[in-house]
Amino acid sequence: MNSFINFVEFENRVVSATYRNLMVKAKVLLVDSTSGADLPDPVTTIASPLPTGSLRIHLPEAVRPGVYFLKALNAHGSYLTRSADFRIG
């Protein structure tokens, strides 16, 4: 089963994305593309029983301008997929 997460847009400190084949309790993290570091906040947990859907991730003020990507982990914390890089700021 091939999972994917697709960045759609960034507007008003909200990241919009779509996903496929992410199951309940999968986590989506924001990652700094330059350093490769996972940001501790925000972390979004998939709550929908459907494996396909969309996300709206509200960014805290602590997230600074830069290049980021979204990374999806399964319920056990194993890597599933990542989005393309996108710019915030």
C-alpha cells in the first residue's frame, strides 16, 4: 500500500495538504528541510477511519520562515512518506 501526502497551499499560517493510505493514528509532522529536524509542534494525528482525506494544520507563531516538508509516520512511529518541500514565510 503506497501512502502519500501532498502539500496543497500555505495561507494565513495554515498548511493545507491531502493524503492517501494513511490510517487512523498516523501522525503528520512538520520538518525543517534545511536541518532535517522534526518540529515538536504541530503534530497532527489522523482521526478519520477513511484512508484518504485532507488536513489543515495551524502553525504556531514559533514556526519561522523557511523551507519545510510534511512527514507521515504510522501509529508505531515508522516512516511512511513525505511531501515535497514548500516555503513558509
